[in-house]
Amino acid sequence: MSEHLQGTDRNNQQAVVKRLSSALIITIAIFAMELIGGFVSNSLSLKSDAAHMFGDVLALAPENRIYMLAQNRDGDEIHSETSYLPSRCRGKTLNGCRNLL
């Protein structure tokens, strides 16, 4: 259970933000390459896959921002009274509802 990604350990939070940021950058790069390749080769399948990747970017970007906000600004451990846990829960709920549409 200590390996759970939603823990409040400082190192864990930093690792989650780093992984989400890496995933977001890779997804944006693949999206851009597919979109450019789709227009250059006039391939509808590449364009539609780029649209799918854009949906993934729209899901990862708010999640990354939520985890960044969940960290304390001074870099100390997250305390229950100063954490952004309620906004993180709201953000995850809104992100999940957006994915249903």
C-alpha cells in the first residue's frame, strides 16, 4: 500500500508530478508529429489518431496541474490542514466527467 500513487509523501508527490509531466510532454510530441504527418501525407487515419492524442493531452494536463497544486509551495511535507486534497478530488472528478463526454 505504500507504493500507492495518491499518498501524501513528499518524494512520492514529486515523483508523480515528474511522471505526469513526462507523459504529457511525450503525448504532446506524438500528437504534433501525427498531426503534421497527417497533413503532409493527407492521411485521415493520422489526423484522427492525432485528435485522439489531443484528447489524451486534455486529460493529462489538468491532472498534472492538480498534482502540482497539491504540493506545498515551500516544498515541505504536505500537511492535512494545508494540503490541496479537496481541490485534487474535485479536479479528478471533473476530469473523469469530461472523459465521459
